[in-house]
Amino acid sequence: MAAAPGLREALEQRLRDLGIAATTAEHPEVFTVEEMMAHVRHMKGGHSKNLFLKDKKKKGFWLVTVLHDRQVDLNHLAKKLGLGSGNLRFADEKAMLEKLQVGQGCATPLALFCDHGDVKFVLDASLLEGGHEKVYFHPMTNCATMGLSPEDFLKFVKSTGHDPIVVHFDEDVK
């Protein structure tokens, strides 16, 4: 599934305006990380998995981006974020379309330029600190994968008005 027409082009223009060079590989439509990896395994770096979540109590939204092979325990993550166990759940596609303008299978931090400050962004520290030359995300569609340097990725995210909450998933909750 793709985003609304023109959003991928708007993303690519925004990256150019920021002076960010990206590498993109087109591939068949994918809905899982396993499906995606079959097409992008040759691209060296940190591949991502993205979860679009809702906070049950505060009704807030969270985009969580982690290394593609990381298992995410939502209760553990909620505790790390100070939300209390059991407060995070998957948001529905309607909310993702409204907030990020992408549908199922297309959750990506590159869609944060569509958000108006409603979505909090959680980033796996391993994507930044893992020594990756490139980090990879869907560019508003699950028919392609785009790679940016970790520094350029952070530059892009900050340009959207989002300050990532960097989480060390391998550390215990304090």
C-alpha cells in the first residue's frame, strides 16, 4: 500500500532540500519484515521495523522504530517510557492514515513530516550506535526501501519537529 499520491515525491524533495542523499531500492509490495528482508538483504546497514502504537490512558500515539530483528515487548517498552505496564497497544490503520498519511505495512519514521506534533517518536539506540553506514526505512510505500546515513536520518527527523526518544532496548528498566 502506498501513501497518498505525491507524498513519496514530497519526501524525496524534502530530503533534497535538506541536502540529504538517499539510496533507494524498489521491490515488490511487502507487509512483514521477513518479506522485506528477502529483497533488501544485500543492502548493508541497519534495517528497521516500525510499530505504530496508541497509549490507552492518554490517547497519545507513538511510532517506535527498532532494528528489524528486535522483539519488542509492549509492556516492557511502556515501563521504559514511564507509561506503566499494559498501556501500549497497536493503533488502528485509520489513526495511522490520519497522523502519518500511510497505511498498513507502510509505517515509517520518514512519514513524520506529515505529522503535526501528535506522534511521539521512539528510536532504538542500536540504529544510531550500531556502527551502521546506512539505516533503512520505507519511503511512504512498502514497495521500496530507502537508506540514509544515521546522521542524515537524525537531521531529517529533527527537521520534522520531532525529538526522538532514544531507547536502549537491551538495558533493564530502572
